[in-house]
Amino acid sequence: MELITILILSLGLSMDCFGVSIINGMAPETLQPGTKLKVALSFAIAHGIMIMAGFYLGGTIESLVKNIDHWIAFLILSFVGLKMIVTSIRSNPLTKAFDINKTGVILSLSVATSIDALIAGTSIPFLHYRIGLTALILTVVVFIITFIGIHTGQKIGLLFGKRAGAVGGIFLIAIGIANLLPLLI
């Protein structure tokens, strides 16, 4: 069960990356050689670092909130999920006011898309998941999803770009709800 939930969590957290990479892949003629790989690696590494940072932050407060940890995980994941849904609804996938080929832009987008991983990472101690496995799976999933998004952006951008964040948000909320099921049964 842990592995499946980590995979679903990883897919949910990677949806922001998917949306951003689709948008940047819509004009492949503007991408310099190697940019696709740089973006995918940067997004993946940022997510791995952020989920571990969140884990250690969450671990410091675990003993203080042990009796309500399922509710905390539910609230954190639901908050992040709702934020992703609202952001995807309000965004315009055709708006692109930056040059993805610049290293500073890639790093900025890496941090921006991985903030959700930091927040979600604080729930990992409450779920009692192994952080090494979680970070590894998240990093690999984000790399693959980002690379697919930027590589296929031109083909699927207008169809799916704006919805990717909403799908990720729904995944995170579902994980939060599933975390409450043992309390309700």
C-alpha cells in the first residue's frame, strides 16, 4: 500500500511540472539543445530535495501532534491539492512571459513547482513512509512526467495543459481522504 500511495502522491505532485513543461514545449523551435533535459533534471532534483526538507520539518513536530497526525496529513494534502486546482483554473496556458532556456528561469520554476513537495513532505512522518523511497520515486516520476510534458507540449498543450494542475490536486486530496479512512472505519 505504501508504494502505491507514494506513486500516486508523486503523480499528483508532478502535475504542476507537467503543466509548466507542456506550456514550454508548445513552441519547440524556441528550445535550445539540452533544455528539455535540464528542465526535467532540475524539476526532479528540486522535488526530491523539497520533499526531504518537508519530511525533516514534519518529523520535528511529529511527537507533539501524534494523536492528530492523520488529520494533519489530510489537511496539508487537501490544502496543497485545492491550491493546485485553484491555480490551474485561474492560469492561462497560453501566457508565457519567460525564456525557459535561461538557467535562472529553470531554477526559479524548479523551486516554484516544488513548494508543494515541501509542504506535502511535512505529512510523510505522519504517514510513516520511508523518506528515501518516497524521495526516489518522486524524483524519478517528476523527471519522467516533466520530460514527457516538454517533449509533447506542442501536441497536447492546448488540450491538457491547464487541466494538469487540477488532476494533480485531485490526486493529493484523494490521498488525504484515504489517510482518514482508518479513523472512520
